[in-house]
Amino acid sequence: MGYVRQFFVILLFSLVGELLNRLVPAPIPASVYGLVLFFLALETGVVKLSAVEDAGRFLLALMPLTLVPLTVGLIDALDVLKSVLVPALLLGIVGTILTALAAGAVAERLARRRERSEK
């Protein structure tokens, strides 16, 4: 399947996420709606991984480039950030650790559930 079709499938879920964000009065970002729907579509087999895999790999390869402007912006604002640098770093570190622990716990539960269903 060509890149254009694969990108279209990914963008379609992004569009549905945007629509849901406008229709549902909940403080959930549109990207979260799109990602959850995309995940569910992949898990249920509505969308096959092979139908989006190449475009997904391409987008993942480009992801570091999207972080460059953010990093440059932070460096430009370093004078302003100095007063909150230590608390921000602590929050970032604690948040990262908590996120990793939560992701690990969810992955373990899913792996156990999959093992039980395969038996």
C-alpha cells in the first residue's frame, strides 16, 4: 500500500478526533480521541497494521525533527525559565517516572491477559 493511502488512513483518524473534540463537551484533546480510536481500530482488526506501518515508521523517523523548534524555543527563554528551572526539572523527572511505571503496569496486565487468552 502506498504512502499516500497510509497517510490518509492516519489523517482520517486525526480528523475524527478533531470532530469528536468539537462535538463532545469534555476537556480531552483531539489528538487523544484520534489516538484512542486508532488504537481500537488496530486492536480490533478494523485497520490492519500493514495498512499503516510504512507511513508510521516514516513519521516516527521524523519525530526528532519536530522537537528541534521546541528545544530552540526553550533555550531562547532560558533567562525567563531560570527561576522555575529546578521545580520544572523535578516535575519532569517525577512525571516521567510515574508515566513509565504506569505504562509498565498496563503492559504487564495486557501481557498477562493475552497469555491467559492464548491458553
